[in-house]
Amino acid sequence: MAAWSGARRIAGVAALLACLAVPAFAQAPAPINNPFAALLGQPGSTVALKPEQRAIIDKVNKYLSTVQSLEGKFVQVGADGRRTTGNFYLAKPGRVRFEYDAPTPIELIADGTTVAVRDRNLATQDIYPLSQTPLRFLLADKVDLMRDTNLVAVYADDVFVTVVLEEKNTLVGTSRLMIMFDAKSMQLKQWTVTDPQGYDTTVAIYDLDASKKPDPGLFKIDFTTYHN
């Protein structure tokens, strides 16, 4: 597989900085009859949450804050429909590693402050500040979607709870993050990042093990072996 282009690589970086738990869907399910199935507002707007919606967000915050370490497998579906797989390791605060299965030569590593995207075939490495990635808050010890993000919408039906976040960046534009949770357990299921160019990248993880503590060496970025 060839190295990712700039726009696709940025979308992939954004999409991989979180944690979910089933095979990816093409899009979020349409809301059905449910008192929570309501938009919070248009892009960039600020609308007060209803008590029912705030209760949902509180449950989401609690779940995301409880998750401190994970190991498992992931599935990624890119804007071109290409499906890739691999293994991931997560340790809060701020650390995650995604290793793509062959023939994809990509590795993504976040060490707490920096994100590195490596191409093993080309021996190149692109560096991004973790603070500028749309999903940085999910790697924090404590997650507060109302405080740390621009929460655009909340949907709910009998199967899924879906929250939509908007991330504005003066350099690259506005991106969207859609995260889906199980309506009963509030366990994360998948997320989709829409980058400023309109490309969607969907990621899911499975075979999760929250009991293991990943080796800290997995999150070390080697700034000497790879060059930009």
C-alpha cells in the first residue's frame, strides 16, 4: 500500500485517537422515536442542553473517564472504502499506539504530548502536536464533553446514543467527530471523523482487554531512526 496522502493521513490521525468496540458501520443509524433524539444546534452554535440530554452526556463522560487502559484490535474504513485492520494499545493520559496489519506500513504513536505517524516502508515520520488533534480529550484522565469540546448534537434511539462534536482549527479548517455508544451499556461502539475536506474515516475496535497495562515502551517515539 502506498503512503497516505496529506488529507487522508490527517483524517487517519484524527480518527485513531480514541477507543470503540464493534465492526464499523457506514453511517450512524437514523434516530427513531425517542425523547432524546434532538439536535443541540447548528454548527458553531451554543444551545443549552435539556435535562435528558445532560444526563446522557454525564453517562458518556463517566464511561470515558473510567477507561484508563485498553488493548485490542481495530478496523478502519477510509473515505475510499478501503478497509484496514491492526492492533492498538492505550494508556492514559495521552498515550496510544496503532499498528496496522500488513501490507499497510503505517504506525501511529502518541506519547502524551506528540503524535507520530510512521511509514515503515519509506522510513518517514510525520509529527503532530497531540493538543491539536480532534480527539485529544478522549486520552485525558477525565473527560468532560461540555467543557472541553464544541458539542453540536445528541441523538438517541433504542440501539445507539450518538454525540457529534465540532473541532475548529485556524490552519486546516473545521472537522466533525461523531461517536456512537450502546444505548443500554453506554459502551463505545465506533467513531467517524469528517475532515475539513469532507472525507470520512470510520474506526472501531474489538477484542478489548482493559485488565492489561501496556508496556510503556510501546509509546516511545524514536525521533532519530525516522526522518521527515
